[in-house]
Amino acid sequence: MTTLTLVGGGAVRVPAVPGRRRRAPLHLTRRGRLVLVVLALLVVVAGSLVATRAAAEGPSSGIEVQRYVVSPGDTLWGIATGVARPGEDLRDVVQRIEVLNSMTSASVIAGQEILLPVAG
């Protein structure tokens, strides 16, 4: 049976158990502190390298456009033929015109004003 002793302030003193040693508090050695400092520096360097790669690029150069009013009988494919450079795929030109004008399809209406990329 273990006897507990009350000490002032409500604390309890527990007697030492025979054959058991008290553990010493944990202390970092000089080598341990050095390892921690090196690890902290590596984390800081790695963080700064990642942060510099995450920088955004500047704005891209604009695209030169011209306004075009759709005539009766015009199709987007026919308009793209007049805008395309020699050897350029018409599907790419049509898609570029659709994106430039936020179109959901390749259909156009007479009198509609659209933007066309200037061939250059």
C-alpha cells in the first residue's frame, strides 16, 4: 500500500518507487540544435523557391481585330475564309472567331456585328 503525503497548497507528494529511476528532462545537444537550425533553414529556402515560381506573368499582348457586319447569306465559315492566312486550318479560324465573340455556335445573323482577327 502506498502512502501519500499532503503538502501545503493542496499538493500531494508521492513517494519514490524502489527500483525505478526518475527520468531526466529532455535536453538538446549541440548537434541536435544544429540539426534543427539546418532543417529550419531548408524549409525557409524551399518556401522562398516555391513562392518565386508562383509569380504570375504579365498580361499577354492584345490581338488586333476589325469590326464586321454580317451580310445576308454570310456564314461564319465563309467569313473565316476571308480572314484565314494561306495554309491555315479554317476550323481554327472559326473557333478563334467564336471565342473572340463569345459565341456558343457557328451561326450568324444578317446585321450582326462581330469582331474578326486581323490577318497578319
